[in-house]
Amino acid sequence: MALLLANALAFAASDSLSVPVGTSGLQSPTGIWWPDHPSPSTKLQKAKKSPKEKKLQSVRADVWADAASSPVVVWFHGGMSSSNCAKGLVAGADFAELYPGKITVSVSACRENHWVTKGMIDAVDAALDSVAARRKSPVEKVSLVGISDGSLGVLVYSLEGRRAVEDHLLMSSFGGFLGEPQAVASPMKMHSGRWRFLQGGKDRLYPSDKTVPWITEFCKAVQVDCELRFDPEGEHDWSYWRNKRMDWINDAVK
């Protein structure tokens, strides 16, 4: 079970958790953004309540009601092997702002504990278990969003995670790191939900002459709703897609 550490408004997340990374004993700093209300983790004292406190308690009851039925989206940040081992606390902030009605979860990958390891996939599910426990409602399905090598997390969680996946959004990705597209697409767990790829012609890290053929073949092989949206001017970073292609992002994550 993930452990609540503290209110993390200083990190732009509603809550800060530390979730276990497999059986390694390591912990992954994780940000959780709840629906657009005050953090549901805050509790009132049992002392006599003023009218203002009673109103605040009512608001927080609404928070729990919203959280119990809110869809959940998992953000997989880029730079998965960097030395910033708390990136998840802030990395999902921009994305969470776009979806105030959703619960956004952002786990931290770091160095050898990167997205293509079972420990990090287990860490994502541990964070989702914590969300389910706190809102007293199971998390049975999620949407997944990844940028750069965070897109590998989308692919690997789709293969190995415990939740069903409704929407997959991969931006500036190269799934070829995991193998041939037909092989990655072949497991039955991949044949569900919607797949959207956003790729740019000016991607400095993953050139389109390598990425576009892989995505095209993957979409043919996965046999579900799968689409590549290509922007000839598209760059690698999240800021480009947010600033220039919000219509594509909105379509990809309903």
C-alpha cells in the first residue's frame, strides 16, 4: 500500500505519496491530483464546528463523491533514466490542469528503475491501489499518457499492468526500443481501448523516418482503434504538443 507522506501543494500536486518499487525496498515519489476541489486528504477536527467549518466539511464530502466516480489518468514522464528521482511530483502538473475533472497519477521513474522494469509497473499499480483505498471505490480502468520515453511506460503498462486501459496517448515516442511492432502489438491485452500517437517531423531525438513506420505497422497489427497524427512542424517536448495541438490531446483522452 502506498504511504501518504504530506500535502504537496509546494510540488503542485494535491498529494504526495511514496510507493514501493517492486520488492527492491525503494520508494517512488508520486504526485496525485484530485478533481478540482480542495485536497480530500484534509480532515476537520471533531471539535464543535463553526458555520464556516460545516460548509467546508460539506465541500469535502462533495470532493469524496466526485473522486469516487472520477476517471483516472496515469502520466508517464520523459527522462526516465535521469537522476531526478522525484520527477513524478511535478511532471504531471501541466497535464492535470487540462483535466480538472479527472484524477491524475504521476509516478517517478529514475535511473535503473525505469518504465520498462516490472518494479515501476508495480509502483504504478500501487499508486492506483492507494487512490482506490482513499476514495473507497476501486480503480478498474485507466487512461495512459506518455511523453518521450514515458511512452514506453504506456506500452509496458498496457502489457503488464493490472487495470484495463481505455485510452492510450503516446507523444514523441519510439516503441522500437521494445521490439518489432507486430510483436509488441500481438498480446491480447493490447487489443483493447483506443490508441493515439502524436509524432513530429522536427523531433530532435526520435526522427520521423524511424518512428512513423513503426507506429504505422503497430496500428495495422493491433486491430483496434489506432491512429497516428503527424505534425510536420512537431517538436519533441510536451510544451509543443500542449501549445500547438491541444485539439489532438483532447480527442485522445476523452
